Amino acid sequence: MSEKNKEIEFIKIICVLDGLTEGLNIIKGQEYYGFETVDELGYNVYTENEKGRLPIYIGSYSKTYFQLIDNEIHVVTFEKNT
């Protein structure tokens, strides 16, 4: 049985509002990775990723808390161990 590597596409975003003051787990000025929520009103937010490791999920937050850093898609590839 052939197993393929898995890839996930993320965008790089920066937090522009201090979520900690509102009890959220996001910090102003901190860079995160994420992708849009299904309703396109927010982002599913993850910590910075280490090569070959899945970033840690922080939560889903409104787009008002973030600014897009670049228009590049960052791909994380997970290799299957044989």
C-alpha cells in the first residue's frame, strides 16, 4: 500500500490587537500561521511551525485581530514514516 506525504497550506498573519486583554490566546505583534474559516469571517490560527511538524492550534479568531503579512502560501509537508 502506497502512502503519500500530506501537505497543508497556511498563510502568515500578524496579530494587530492585544487579545490577552480580552482573555484570548493571541498576542499583539506575534506572527502566526492560519487559514480562513469556512464562513470567511476569521482565521483558524496556529503557532509558528517547525519543519516537518504540525503547528499547534490556538483557536479561531475574527479577521479584525490580524493583518496578512504576505500573499505567499506556506506549505507544511508531513512525510510518512515507512
